[in-house]
Amino acid sequence: MIREFFYLQKSDRKVILTLLAVIAVALGVIFFTGGQQEESNALTPADSADSDTISRRYLRHDTLRRQRRSYYRTKVVYRDRPVYRDFRYRPERRSDGRHDSIAPHYPVKIHEGEYVSLNQADTTVLMTVPGIGPYFARQIIRYGERLGGYVSVDQLDEIENFPSDAKRYLRIEASSPRKLNVNTLSLNELRRHPYINFYQAKAITDYRRLHGPLKSLNELRLSKDFPQEAIDRLSPYVEY
């Protein structure tokens, strides 16, 4: 009886198999289509990198917008009288006249008759001097650190291609250069100073070894490595 109950004719079996095949195909299409959609919605490493780049650009633009609204005060001297001026950052202009919002912002330049103190100014204040941009501002600071401080504005001419016209906006105030003890420093320590080369440092150490401590640089004037010009240039930076 049970066998007769489950017995199906050949045509019925074909219909059932066809329905099962259609259902299997439909399930397969749904499975593969859904997987591809989930995969397409996932962030790839490239998409993540693009998102990080956009975020960094947004933060940079936001910083530049804040800088355009920012002011800072710095000390300048006008007609031998110290005054304080408010400097505002302004954007660099392209040669074609278009505003470059990505370009760095430079402070407003000072005017004729005003000047800044060379030894006390940082790179931001130095960039207010006409003719001095970021590059020369950094070079001034670096060379001043190597020297131990400036004693004359004319020392800026020792920086390669320095714009001489900018010197009239700079002054030396309360100069107190860092001193080198020529009787205690080693040859390698002496030659680190821009005004002492290897042969001059060796002449100093040889003199100390043969004659004792130096009391004046003029004691080295008989050495071919120390002409009077070199002695005068180095004198502000030595102690005994």
C-alpha cells in the first residue's frame, strides 16, 4: 500500500525534477549575486587610502583657513624706536593670478624704516623682511647657530646668494656671541666653527703644545694660516 501511495507516473516525476532544478538555479543566482554585492560594498585597501588622503587634505585646508585668520605680534624697530606690529598671514599668489589655497602662507613684509633684530628673530619674523623667504630664513638661523651668534650684519654675505638688499632691514642688538676656549678645545672641536679650518685648528693645537696656553690670537700672526684678517674675524668668538 505504501509503495503504491508514493508511486508517481513518469510525467509527474519530470515536472517535480524540473521544479527542483529551477529552485536550485534560483538559489544559486541569489547566493552569488548577494556575495558580489557584499564584496562590492566592502572597502578595498585603495579605497581606504583614498579616504585617508581626502581626510589629510581636509585637515590641511582647515589649518590654512585658520592661519589666514590668525595674527601674531612681533617686535620691530621704526626710526630707532621699538614698536610692536600685528602681522597677518597672507596666501601666496600664483604667477597666473589664481589663488593657491594649498600654497604655504607667508607673513606681511615690513616697510622701509623698520627692522628686526638679527640675533633675536626666528624664521617667522625673518620672513617679514623683504627679500627673505623660507629658505634664507632657515639659512640665517643655521649659520647663526654655527657661528655662535652674529656680531655684524655683513656676516650674512657669507651665506651663498644672500640678497644684500635685505641687510638694511636687519640690526645687531645686544650681541653676545658664544665663545670658544682655544686653550681647552680639541682640534676637531675647534674646526667645527665656520671661521676655523683644519689647518688653523692644527696651528692652534701645535702652538699650545710647543708654547703653552694662548693669551691672544695675535700670537698666531706669524703662522701663514692666520693672516690679520682671519684673526680679526675670529676674535669676537674666542676666549682664553
